[in-house]
Amino acid sequence: MATAAAAALDPVKVLQEEATCPICLDYFADPVTLDCGHNFCRACITQNWGESVANVSCPQCREICPRGSLKPNRQLSSMVDGIKRLSLAPRAEPGCEEHQEPLKLFCQDDCVPICVVCSMAKEHRAHTVLPIKEAVQDYKEKLQSRLETLKKERDEILVQKLRGEEKTQELLVGLAVNPAKVTGERTGALCPKPGPGTVGLEAESDLQLVCICPLSNYW
């Protein structure tokens, strides 16, 4: 149980889960987004819907959506490519090239792993140095916190989208019942939807943080 819980908190594994299609359970291939905000492989969702020509539903939330509503998700596609590179990157045995010693310490000032001999050298002597495991845990906690923030932002965007659709429906009902009462101001009062791809770009930015993190080889 402890091992499973630790894996669930691993930021890299969290990113891998975010990049997994809920139908085929593999990395997204040509990912598309439905109106409800859920993502699938284009081939997976097309096969799931079959030959039906009528409106179909999302396999996850069951929201009805037209077949032609599939939108390519380029940010997610880029994120998947980055995660694949991260997952397949060879894990070289870390060691100090200069002193041939294991890299057991981390210099916070220079943001690089160093060995014990390096820590006593002039360039690092006055710097803040931590045990490598402690520094790794600190980076993981920061990344996990950022991932949780991104998920909350995504949920808020979906809620705003739903509210916007409800207000649009109210406006249409008002037009049908009493067109004279529906003014341009009311139309303009509808909540603006967030820009497309906002969450995807943030997630891609955080993925880049993982890829360039000097401690990623120690995760």
C-alpha cells in the first residue's frame, strides 16, 4: 500500500496518467477534445461512437455532443511527446566527472548536483548545499503543488463553460417568450469563456520544468 501511495504522489507518474487515453489506456495518439472538455485519441473516440450519425455522448461524462465537434488538442499532443521522451530517457549513473565521486549533494545557488569534494571547493564553499534526497523531495513537492493548482484551474474553466451554456439557454428561452425584453446588454453580460488551450499551455510549461529539472535523474 505504501508503495502504491508513493507512486500516486510521483509527479512524473501523475503527468503520465494525464497523458493517457481513458479508452485505450495508452498515451494519446492524435488527441482530440470534446465540447465537455474531455480528451481521447481520435481513433478511439471514433471507434467508440461507431457508425451512428445522430448526436453521440462523451464516454466519461455522458454529455451529448455532435460528431463534428472534435477539436485537435495540439497542446496535449506536445505534452505527450515530452512525456514519452522523459519516460524513455536513459538513466545514466550519476557521478562527478571532475572528481569521480558520487553526486550525493545539491547546490541550491547553482542548481546543480555536486559531490562531497565539490562542496569543499572554492566555487561552492559559501553556497547552500543539501543532501540530494532532501533536494529531490523538495522539488517533487513543489511540482505536485503546481499540478494540483492546474487541475483546480481546469475544473474552474469547465464550471465557467457550463455556466455560460446555462446563461445562453436562458437567453434563448427569453427570446422565445418575450423578445422585447432581451437587450444587447444582456447578450454582452454572458460570461466570457477562457481562451482555448490555457490549461494545456500551463501543463506543457510544467512538463518542461520536469524535463529540465537537474534532479529528474534521481526520481
